[in-house]
Amino acid sequence: MTDSSRQLAEQLQNRFADTLLANIDAVGEVTIEVAADDLIEVATALRDEPAFSFAILIDVCGVDYVNYGKDEWVTEESSSSGFSRGVAAATAGRLKAVTDDLVVEKPRAEKRFAAVYQLLSITNNRRLRVRVYAPDDGLPVVPSVIPVWNSADWYEREAFDLYGILFDGHPDLRRLLTDYGFVGHPFRKDFPLSGNVEVIYDAEKQRVVYQPVSIEPRVLVPKVIRAKAVESVDLTVAVEEQPDEAATGEAAG
């Protein structure tokens, strides 16, 4: 953390204390989390109030946390020369649904989908990350921020296309990168790494056709969370965890 980021985190905590679900200062970057119902109110204040002046929305991206914290790699026991090969089918990327009984209802990860907003204040030379989880992961919906930052138009369309996150109030929420007839959302963690179909040219029909994908998915990227790798402070809980200085002094005496 830096003096600038800590100052911003404290300003946010003082201004939105009853609204923030998280206020994290880590590696010189501040990330706040708000509920979907509070997004427009908080976003408007971040844009209009001189203390923040986040007039520019740099990006909106979707996140799927369904496999967050899971990995198929042995890392703690591995040498510095490299990771082990992922051999245990622990994540959705291995298409466990192909071999598992699809009728059995499986528990879902809490707060699976989130929209993340990257903000910039040229006036104050600051950046801020705002995260909003969709309340329902079966039908993920968050408010559109186009009324606050109209640059969110295509960003929200991209997040809808790739993650299936619906932005309530968006004037033209259509796919942006995939075909109009595309089935599914390719950046979701349970979407097959190799896709569902492949495109080939059929010599007999003399046209391009779709057919079921003929390759097997592979897992090549390790997914590891190293919680102690960086120093971070969540200001929404830091106050509660601070010891009483007077009590500490008496105990030492």
C-alpha cells in the first residue's frame, strides 16, 4: 500500500461507511465492493464529488468465481523449476459434467458472478476498482452504469456476451464478439475450454457447417491463490480488529 492509496481508502470509508461491503488497499490499489442496489448511487457520488472526481470509466469486465480457490496443480511441494502437471479433474475446465450425473443437483459457489469497474480521476491522479456481485448467479443481473458513464455501453455488452451478466437498463444489450447464434458464454468457467462446436467446410454441401468439437480439453494454466503473497488491508474490518491501546498498556504493566 502507499500513502496515496491509503488516503483514498480512508476517504471512501468515511464517505460510504454504511454502504461499502469491502474496502481493500493492496499493492497501491484500492478496491471497494458495493451491493448491486447501491451501485448507481455510489457511482454518481464517485463521479460528481470533488473529493473523488472519477469522471472516466476505463473498463467494465465480468468475473466468474465458480472455481476461485480451486486448482489442479501441486504447488506448495513443487520445486522452483516449475509446476506439476494438472492431473486431478478438480475444476469445471475439465468438463466433469460429461462424466458426472447431470441429474444430481450440485451446490453452487456463493456470489459467483461479478462486474468490475475500473475508474480514473485525472483531477486527483487516482485510480479505483469497484466490484459488484450479482445477487443471483442463476440469472446474474446488475444495474447498467451508462447513465453515469456512457462509455460503459460496449464494455457492458462485452461482459454480457462473454459472461452472461445482464445489465439492467442497458439500451442495446446484444452480443458483441461472438456470433448471433452462439450458444453459451465462453468466459464462464464451466464453458468447455475447447468449445462446444467447431467450424469446417463441407465439400458435399459446399458451405461452412458446424459440427461437435472433436478435440479433448486440456488444462494448461495453474490456478493458485497465494493469500500471503501481498500485504492488504480491508478498512471495513480493520477498525474492529485493532486492539485497545489502554488495555494493552495495562496488561504490559
